Amino acid sequence: MNAPHMSPDEFRDAGHRLVDWVAEFMHTVGDMPVLAQTSPGELLARLPEHPPESPGGANEWDDIVRDLDELILPAMTHWQSPNFFAYFPCNASGPAILGELVSAGLGAQGMLWQSGPGCTELEMRTLDWMAEAVGLPDRFTFRSPEGGGSIQGTASEATLVSLIAARARARRTAGGAPVTIYASTQAHSSFAKAAMVAGLASGPDDHEAVRLIETDDDLAMDPAALERAIRADLDAGHIPSFVLATIGTTGTTAIDPLGPIADAIDRACAESPRPWLHVDAAYAGSALVCPEFRWMSEGVERADSFCFNPHKWLLTNFDCDLFWTRDRRALTDALSITPEYLRNAATESGGVIDYRDWQIPLGRRFRALKLWFVMRHYGLEGLRAHIREGVRLAELFESWVAGDERFELAAKRTLSLVCFRLRAGDAATRDMLDRVNATGRAFLTHAALPDGQVIARMAIGATATRERHVREAWALISAEAERVLAGHSA
Amino acid sequence: MNAPHMSPDEFRDAGHRLVDWVAEFMHTVGDMPVLAQTSPGELLARLPEHPPESPGGANEWDDIVRDLDELILPAMTHWQSPNFFAYFPCNASGPAILGELVSAGLGAQGMLWQSGPGCTELEMRTLDWMAEAVGLPDRFTFRSPEGGGSIQGTASEATLVSLIAARARARRTAGGAPVTIYASTQAHSSFAKAAMVAGLASGPDDHEAVRLIETDDDLAMDPAALERAIRADLDAGHIPSFVLATIGTTGTTAIDPLGPIADAIDRACAESPRPWLHVDAAYAGSALVCPEFRWMSEGVERADSFCFNPHKWLLTNFDCDLFWTRDRRALTDALSITPEYLRNAATESGGVIDYRDWQIPLGRRFRALKLWFVMRHYGLEGLRAHIREGVRLAELFESWVAGDERFELAAKRTLSLVCFRLRAGDAATRDMLDRVNATGRAFLTHAALPDGQVIARMAIGATATRERHVREAWALISAEAERVLAGHSA
């Protein structure tokens, strides 16, 4: 037999049908349970045990669409539901979905400039655009001979590549003593994971090289504590090589103060090489498109690298983490597998970027397309409007919590995340969340404060969320809280 | 203003239009230059310097489609061209593109079972399907309580996660002495890069922990040399922790012999813990869907992990690396950031898989959908037909080279890659390749043999390639060779 490749016409017909299916999904996802109401193994039991031997045949798209509806959709936790308030949002949007479609259709692989000049140069330009959009200084852009940005899969990967670059740079300037790395106790778990991958920790509780810096009352890193930690390590002969600051922690959106952190580093390292300062703004970075939130990034010009995820709150499908550095040479020195003597003049001059040397994998998709589509469709004005609406809805929700004596706000609200709890305590707060999530009508996740207190997180910002969804969620939370409090007092 | 989110109807209209654009692209890509005929900076100069302030407006899809045609397409190296014979193929296909579309439309994030039960369980099942399809033993599947598979982005990431798991396992069983790792001199550069990322090498030429094992005349790893290297390291007090064997090297598709390699490891480590054996079958693994090629993987049951890339030669868009292990606990022990005491019973029982602990990033796309669509559309019969046609065309090309006295075959052909050169030497071979690529009518890349000889690589297997494209490429190669030889002899 010949392989049954789809003809362009067959692709067109099936493509229209699946576009229609996605459009219908957008229309109806708000009516589906948000948190999947399925048990472990339920989908597995409904899927054939063995792979299909024969091609799908004439009715295959009927069969596939039916299975999408009957098997897959009920097994999904619906991140695109307007009632999704869990984790942080993971925005999809029409233009981004279409960018993924075109990227898949082109099927290009932009590991090198040569293997995808269009992939590379569109990415360079959209990264410069977005740097301008969020107010990053020119030193992080390709306008600088030493800076520039790239698309990474996730903020985890941005943390890892900057850590690798930092370690290599520290080794070159400071020699072979043990390196030490720093982040606040509230930093994302990917910091600990990067340390494990890089061989700096044997597990999440190994602190031989990893320093977790204490935080202030708002859960932001305490620069004085950082300074003390760096000084102590220098005194012990270690090489402080990497500091991770977070703009918008995962738990509560705490903002590590970049300027005071850079001051602390400068003071501690007055007579030794400065560690690399990486800023993880995975969630909160999207808000920097609005000038009124740029106070969060004051001092960013003193950082070595910065990242945020348009795939969280800026309408660009996962995966799209934007990562900028002002020392791209440190990155390629640490990650290039081309020996120095084989590098070409074009790469060294900055005229050609080979993005394989900016990341862990070799291959890469053409992800700049979806970012380009999003920026063109929304314009900066539209992106700002999306952010501002999320913040407005969070303020509204916050006001309801503050005005209800059963509840209390559990952390300072900065953007579109509201942290709250029942005054009745941890068990009641957990019960309330479990009940809300079990209805399928909203999905929120929890976090724990450093003192162990359980808090509920209302993370607003899904593409489809409107004021009525937030109102309905509050009504639901309120009703389930009432039931919990009745039960707990009974 | 409100953010101009697309309504489902607007999405449907634009989606149909872009599906049509992709269908037209499939129809015409064969007429476009394969290697981009563009200079560094050319696209950059044609893109606006600043991001758009306002939304795209009523004509935005006219504008975007025009820019795709006029700006992006001419700047692409066309991996989906039927005349693409460079690197290895990077297959796209109709069903895979539609899988990406649906995945983007659902916008789910399957980091945890809870955050995407459907993502997780469809991935588990399609990985078990594909294990069966390529003849992997049950110990690599979820039928085993200790095994299972996952989708990684690339084989580079599979190498890195298995190396991290191997190192952690070695540390647990053998203590804190320096670990050593092994691959042949022909292993992919991602081996050296993984060592750098993991902190085992300061650069590609640092061999303090990295051993490159010599190869035989067919460029396959020499098991006796591996055994000697492991024994020497054991004698020196090192901990041999990781051996990478390649089925189908990037340069010439050499096949490292798994059984003899496992024997060598067993002999060397009769009295010490065995290192982790990872098999990188990135390109050649696709051919294992055909029983007649399973000789390549004889002995794979003795490996600890195995990967191959359907995104290379099995019709599933990049990124789709399939990675199986028979010790998934070693993986999660090395990569989980959840402390032991917080693990839940469901995860430990194997009833629930949290794929975040199988990979470097935290988040993940719903990539199983495209694999599912491909396996349903083609069936195993269709996949085998695609592989066999690629091999048949390579045999044909090989016969033409062998029958032409100007040329010589430069390495044993195993599958669909033909390595050849001009008898006139390296400069002539390079010139011929440059001339062929400059025409835009075909694109081939080169490699270097261990003795430094330059070879041309004819990698067949793009989805759209048919016999006439291979014939036309040979005619072009032949004509350009004639010109080169005329010039060199002049």
C-alpha cells in the first residue's frame, strides 16, 4: 500500500471541520465542568488497548470528532473556561491558535538561522517589540550588540538556562570554588529543580549550594538577608553566582524589590565578581504592558536577564516564555556545542543568531508566529485592556471578600490574584475549596503561607472571563462557605 | 476600550481562511526555493521597528496573509518541501497539523494529572500503543508497574532527563565519588550539551567526566572499547553512571550494537552497580514500526530508557520525542520537586501519572493529540508504508551513486540516508553541495567522517517527497557535479 497522505483538498475539508469544532468549543466551554469530573484510569479504560492497524478510512473525521466530544472533553480540566480561576491563567486566544496552526503547517525547525531565517528574524523582532511594550531597556534588545531575547518553552527553562550561563560565567571569572545560588523562600519550585538538573543540589532539600532567602511581611525577598547570605558565602570561599528575583510569586504575587536587591548585591560584592541577577516575572510580567504597573520592575536595568510568560496572561498559547538577556555571549558560551574555532564570523558579529545556543533543546518550533499574530490582532492597546480588565475584576472580588465578615484577605493583592481564606481556619478553607471545585462551576487552587496557613487563590485573567463569571464564582464560594460553616459549627 | 477578543464566529471565519492558506502552501511548497534565498537581516529590515499600538482592525487577516506570503515565505527554509533532503526530515502531516490545532484550541496544560486528566491518559495510552508498534518490551510500558513513556520536546531533552535520573540513581547506590558518562564519538552533540547543562563538563571539550568511545569501521560504538573505559574508571574510583547508545547516528546512521554493549557493561560492572543505558534512536527509531528493521534494536530490553522522534520520520509535527523508561521511579526521584512526604498515594501506586516529574519544564502542551490523530489516520500499515517508501527511494538513489564513477558511497546505508561524495575530494564535494543548494531546487547538508573527509548527506523521508523528486535531485546533483569537475580540472 501507499501511505495515505492527506491531499491539500482533504486537509482543507478536515481543517474547516476542526476549526468549526474549536469555534463550537469556545462557545460551549463555559458550560462544561471546569475541573475534570473524572476518576484516574477512566479515560484509559475507554481507549482501545492496541493501536489501529489500518488507516482511519472514509469516516475517520466523524470518528475522531465523536471521540473528541465523548472521550476527551469530559476528561479535560478546562483552562479556557471563563470559570477557571486556578493556578495562574494560561491564555489561549483566536489569533494565537491560528499562529500555532500556521506554524504547524509550515513545519519549519528554526534551530539555526540557516534552517529558518524567517523563524529567527521574526522572533528577534517580536522580542524587541515586546521589550519595548513592557518597558525593558535597550540593553536587553538586539539594538544592543550584547543583548537580545528569545522564546523559551517555560519560565522553568529560562531559569535553567540563565543559571547555566551564570555558573559558566562565574567559573571563568572566579575559578573553581563551589558556587552558591540564591532566591527567596517564595520563589517558584523551578528554581530548586534547575539546581537539581544543573547538579547543584541532590534534591529539593539540599542546601549545600542553594540559599533560600527570607521574606518580609508581604512575602517579598529581604535584600538585607540576601546581602548577609552573600557575604557569608564569600567569607566561606564560595562563589555567589546566581540570584533569582521574582516579580509576582506563584503563591501570592509578591514583588521582590529589584533596586534594593541589586544594591545588596553591589554592596556584598564590592570586591568580587557580581552574581548573575535573573528576574522571573512569569505571571506578573504581562502587566508591564501597562505603565501604571511598571513600579514592579524598577531596577530591572541592573538585571542580567528577565523573563515573563505571555502564555500566562497575555493571550498567547502555551508554550511562550519570553527570555531576554543583556549578555547573550554568556548564554552561548555556556550552551553552544560548537567549539570556539568553528564559530562563524556572522554569528559572532551579532548579524546572525543561532537560537539553538540559547536553549536546552536543539530543535525549535516557529513560536514567534503566534506572538506576532497576537500583537497584531490586539495591538498594545488591546493587550493593556485585557490586563486592566483582569485587575478591575480582581479589585471587585477583593472588595466582596473584604466586606464579608466570614472571610479575610490573606495577602496583599498586587494584580489579578486575590488570596483569601475563611476566618474559621484551614480545614474550613480547604472544605470550601473542595466543594466549589466539585461542583464543576468554578476551579480555584490553594496555597500555603510560610506559617502554614491555607489560603484560597482566586486567579482572574482567563481570556473568556467576564464580570458575570466572577460574580457567579463569588456567589458559589459564598454559598459553599455557608454550608461548610454550618457543618463545622454543627 | 475592551480587549478585542475574537468571537467564535470571527475565529471560524479566520480559521477557514488560514486552513485554506496552509492547504495552498502544501500545494505550492515544492515550487519554492528549499534553502531560503535570503541574506541575514533582510526580513528584519522589512518588519516594522516598533510594535503596533492599535488592534489589527477589519482588514487584519488580509494584511497578515499578505505578509505571510510576501515576508515570511521567502525567508523560510522549507522543511516540508518535497525537495528537502537536509539534516534529517522533520515530518509534518495533515492529521498532525490538525492535532496541533485542536491542542491549541483546547489550551490545556497537562503538568499534573489533575490539571489535564485527558492529556495525561491519552499520552499514556498512545505511548503504550507506540511501544507496541515499534516492538518495545512491556517493561517500558504502563503495563509494567515500573515502566512507561512520555512525550518530550526533543531527543536532547530525553538525553538530559535520563542523564539526570542516571546520576541520581548512581549517587544513591554508589555514593559521592565522581560520576563518568559514556557515548561513542559519533553520538549527537546533545550528549555533550547535556553534560554541560548537568554540570558534568565545562564545555564540549571537557572530558573529566565525559568519555567518548571509539567506533568500528561502520562508525558504530566498539563494545570492547566501552568495556575498557568503564573498567579503567572503576579502577580509578569513579562511578560509571550513564551510557548512551545510538541507533542511527546523525552523521551516517550507524547502529551501536545494543546487545554487545549491554554485555560489555555487565562484564565491566559484575561487582558494581550498572550504569544507566539510554538508547537514542531519534531518527532511526521510526523505522522500527517495520519488523524487518527490528534487528537494529536487538537487546533493547536490557536498556533503561529509549527514545525516538516521530517528528523526524513518522509524520508527527515537531515537537514530538517519545521517551520510555523501565524505571520511572528513578526519573521522578530525580526530577520531582515534591518532597517525599508530600507525595500522594495515587501517584505512588502508578494509578496517576504527574508528567511534570518526567521532564525539565513544569508546564506541557497536549501533544498526545497529534500523535493520536496520526496513528488513527495512517494506522500502523500506513506508517510502515511511509517508512518503506523512504527506504526504497534511498536504495534507488544509492544505486545511482554506485553506478556513477564520479561519485563514491561514503558510509554504509542503513535506512533512508545516503552518504556520498565526489571522488575528486572534499573541496569538490563542498562546491557541489553549495551549488545544488544555491539553486533552491534541493537542499542537502554535509557531515565529516572521523578522518575529516567531507561527505554529502541525502536524507530522504519528507512527507511530500515522491520518486520524481529524488530523480530530479539526482539530475541536479549530477549536473552540478559536472560543472564542479570541469572547473576543478580547468
